[in-house]
Amino acid sequence: MNNPAELVVPRVQAAIATAFGEEFRQTDPVVRPSQFADIQINAAMALAKKAGLPPRDAAARIVDALNLDGICSSVEISGPGFINLSFDGTWIEELLNAESVQAASPATAVTPAATPQRVVVDYSSPNVAKEMHVGHLRTTVVGDSLVKVLEALGDTVIRQNHIGDWGTPFGMLIEHWLEIGEDSPEAALLVEDPSAFYQAARAKFDASATDEDGFATRARLRVVALQGGDQETFAVWQRLVAQSKRYFNAIYSTLGISLTDDHIAGESSYDAHLAQLCQELEERGLARISDGALCTFPAGFTGRDGQPLPLIIRKSDGGYGYGTTDLATIRYRVRDLAANRILYVVGAPQNVHLRMVMASARDAGWLPETVEAVHVQIGNVLGEDGKILKSRSGAPVKLMALLEEAVDRARAVIDASRPELSEAERAVTARQVGIGAVKYADLSTGHDTEYVFDFDRMLALSGNTGPYVQYAAARIRSILRKAGVLEGITGDGGRPAAGAAGTPAAGTPEAEASGGPATAIAVVEPAERALALHLLEFDATLNKVRDALEPHRLCGYLFELAQLFTTFYDQCPVLKAEESVRDSRLALCALALRRLSGGLELLGIETPENM
Ligand code: ARG
């Protein structure tokens, strides 16, 4: 931990204990940002009430007992009893130059969580033979960022891609696939345009609904065969799912998502357990028949009519549903995966369903109190009309086309602004900026709020956008390059590429970036100080993301970092400064770059070399 505000807390608590008695040691000092100093301590007011003292006297008692030698340069009581603290410049320098802060990658620059957890993260989870929609895009992007932050803080993360690969539509899909031929151009739609494939199967099904030995009938028999374990049908189903995985993987690779086939644990993988699960719940009196269906009625859920809401686990026709699979899933995650935290990064509309599953699992003892289960609700992505984003024709938007458009638009901007870059360089930057912009837009708004998908806004070079933050990082790269200390630094978080430009000389920011000896940063000017203090908040910010499961806090941090860097660069000459100042400022630039690119990395966003 290297965050000044957090480091001050135990000292304030010690002073409170001295002033008011040991029983007050655990008092929250109520640290807040201050207008007049670096931070203010607001605990005196509440303590004054308890001790029957005027608040300023209570503050004075705390200040008398406070030992902030070497930490604060000024301690002042203001207003009704605020204690304003200004950190000592030398202390800030000490913290900033510590090896743990200077470390290159986010994982080594943060203090691991005190109690690392085993976290199962359910995210992305698209459906076979269906288009991934923008909602899936968002759970994919938010989930992948959460996973990266948790891992950087030392948690063991188990990714689970709960794909929809089971259920009644598969009879229809398999029949259709067999009919058109697995190698036909129409079959290729499964990878290129899954919605079109699904629609074609659906249309055939609907058209033959009344035809006794037509397609619909064969489709129904096919489901029976599939669920009855028919070998041949099962093999066809496997091939069909494999095609869909190719489609998912194409999207993941375009987006730079860390999910692989190894993380797939689809609905089908729980099928063998559903009958026994229902039987167990029924026998234990935790589920009962209602209108022919077997249901649980977890406490606290009622419908509009005020009646208890059922979670159907076996339909009246004997089939199992989404709720049944999810109960088996949660049990598996606790029992077999040994999770102590389970995150469902899933669309907000599924909140009631998931909470009912969690409640039923708690009732059954499959989700003990020691295991936290959270629905990280993902808000809808809207079109400009304020409704769920659709294409002009009203069909679901093709995700791949959307991503391509983002890259094309970024390309047009880069072509115009940086014509001197090579064709290949512009292509790389356009991809990083276009994809980065889409991801950042998903990440920077609270995950549970809706937002309007707007290319112009997400690609803007000003405001809290991906391109703005990327631009700040690319600008620092260019400064370091001009100073002759960046040769060989690649896009992987600001570290030099091995062997790209020989071994960097010790003492340069480049050497520092690879963990070599660093030029000490001097913190003198107000803009340097503001930047330095913000850099020391990185750790605390990541911990907040972990606790609250809110990647938008990291976006906010990086946005502010980019702004503070811009102010610093406006006010403090770097390349033209006299040598020792120049070296210190270059080191500060290099550290800002590492935090920007390292932070972006945790959001799953690349940092362009040139922009
Ligand atoms: N496949 C589902 C959908 O597209 C999401 C699954 C979420 N995860 C879960 N365990 N229910 O809506």
C-alpha cells in the first residue's frame, strides 16, 4: 500500500485512541478530499458529541496527539472542526520512488488483496446459433475487465462462459443443418451470420407446424433423440456447437477477450444432473408441484398479484428449464469449483431470475453464507431512438459489422491526422482506437445503467473516452521517444520489447520501465504534485473496483490521470528543462505512461504507439 491517505489512517486512529481512550481506536477518521489541503479528517465532530466537547476542542485534542512527523508539512483545524492535512513533499517523493510503485505491470505495482479469493466469473455467455447482441458485447467486455483486475490483485479467477447450447430449439437447428448440408453455403451462416441461420430454421419450422411428417415433427423427434442420448444426433449437435464457437471466438479475438474454449461450461454440461436435482428438492420438501410443474418458492419473491413467485424447475411436460440449469450450475460452482465469490455478469433483465436461483440455492444449502453471489447487472445498450439498439431494418445488429465500423471510422480520423505514418501503422492504430473506443464506452458508464451507443461520442478525442486516454499515453510515448529514451518500447504496457533496441542504459525511464534503476522523481511544482498524488491512488482505485465490481471507477481514474498529465505538461517544460529537472520529469512521464497503459490493459484496451 502506498496511498498517502490510507497510510495516514492508522496514525489518526492512534491519536484518537490517545485523546479519547483505547475504545475509540477503530473509529473511522472520515478522510475526505479537501479544498484547502491534500485531505481532511472529519471524525472530530462525531467524537465531540460523544465526549460532550465543542467540536473544535475535540479536533484540537486529536491534533495534539497526532504524530505525523515526516508525513505532513501542515496540520490545521478549520471550520467547525475539520482537520486539514498537507502531505510532506519529501514523503510523496519517497512513496512515488518506491520500487513497488515504479514496477511496470499493474500486477506488481499493486498490493495483493489481504484475503485473496477464489472467484467464479460468469460472463459473455452467448447463445449457440444466435447473434451475439450488444448486451452480450457489454457483459463480455465488463466481465473480462473484472477478471483482469481481480487477477492483478491476487484473486484466483475461474472464467465460466455459460453458453446457451441446450434446449428445444436444437432439434430444429440440427434438422435444418442436416437438410441443407453441413458444408453448404447456408450452413456457413452459422459462423458468419448466426441470426440468419436461426431464422431460416425457424421459418421452416413454422411453415410445417401442421404437417404431420414434415420438418417440425422431425425437429421434435430430434430433440427427443438428442436428450435421450442418441449417439449420432449428439455428434451432429457437437459439430453444430463447434461452428458457433468459431463465431464466438472470432468476436473474442477481434475484441481481444481472454475467453477460450476451455472456459466454456454451457447449459448442456449440467443436463445429466437435472433429474436428480429436482428429485432431491422435491424429497426435501423444498420444491412442490404447482399447476403440474415442479417449482421452488423462495421467500421474498411475489408476483404482481401478491402471490409467491415460482421458480419452475421441471415443466409440466417433464422438461427442464433455465432455472434448473442455473441451480445445478451454482451448486457446481460452490461444490466442485470451490468458489468463495461468484459473479454473474449478466443483463439486468435477468435480475429476478438470478436472485431467485441464489435464494433457492441458499435454501437448499448449496450456496452457504460464506460464499458471496453477486449479479453484476449489465444495463441495456440503446440506439439513438432510446430503444434497444437495432439495425435500420429492425433486425438485431451484427456485432462484427459494428466493430468493423468502429475501426473504419477510427481509420478515417487517423488517415487524416497522421498521413505520415505508414499504411501498416495506421491500420494498427485504427484497430486499437476503434475497438478501444467501443470497449471504453461499455466500461466507463456504470455497468448497471443504460447508455446510448453513439460512435461520434465514443470516438471523440475529448471527454471521458477511450481515444482521449489512449491519446494521452501515445503523447507520452512520443515525448519519451523525442528524449531518446523510448526506443523499443512496445504496446505491451510500456515495457521495452526484449532485444528491440539493445539493452537500455541504466537510469533512463526506459531502463526503469523494465525494472532497472530509476531516476528519482522530484515533486516540486503544484502540477507535479497533483499528478504524483493521483499516481499514488492506483492501488486504492483497483481495490475499489474489486470491492464494488465497478470498472468505471478505473476509467474515471485514468481519465483524471490523463487530464492531470495534460496540465502538468502544459505547466512544466520537460524536454527543454535543465538536465536534472528534465530527467526527473521524464521519469514522471514514464510512470504516468505505465499507469495509463497498465490501467488500459486491465480494461482490455491497447495503447497505440502512435496516434
Ligand atoms: N445465455 C444467457 C443469455 O444470453 C446468459 C446466461 C447467463 N448466465 C447464467 N448463468 N444464467 O441471456
